Amino acid sequence: MRMVSDLKKLMKIRQMKKYIYIILLMTCILGFQCKEKIKPNEKGRPMMEKVDESGTEFTSQYVCPMHCKGSGSDHPGKCPVCEMDYELNESFKKDSIH
């Protein structure tokens, strides 16, 4: 009788170990999948992608708030891409070439 109960305990322990290994494996897999993929620069800090701000979407007197490609105008209106109202560009220079 005692042997049967010991055998049941042993089987229960093996089953628990199996579940622990499965949970540990899933945690490792998900941990690597969710890790951010940011390339550090020479100093070990994350690099930010540089945006070319020489297009009309940045240099016009009126610009789209979303800076849609090809948007921007010298007068108020709507962006042809996203249809948002143009905003006055605070950094506009009258000498800038489009």
C-alpha cells in the first residue's frame, strides 16, 4: 500500500517537473521574441534614425502636421495625402528654396 502511494507521489513530482520545464521554455522563447531590437551607437546608446528635413513637407510656409511626403504650400489649405489642415511653419524662412 505504501509503495503505491510512493509511486503516485513520484509520478506527481515528475509531472510537476514537466510543467515547470515547459513554463521555463515558454518564458525564454517569449523573452527573446519581445526583446527590442535597437542598434546602439559607439557610446552604447540607442541611435535615432535621422530624417531628411529638406523637402517641401518641412520647408514650406504651411506644412502638414504629419509631414506627408510631397505636402506643404505657401498658402493655407489641406494636405493632399491625409487631408489634414496645413499649419503655419514657425521655422519658415522666406529665402528657402523648395
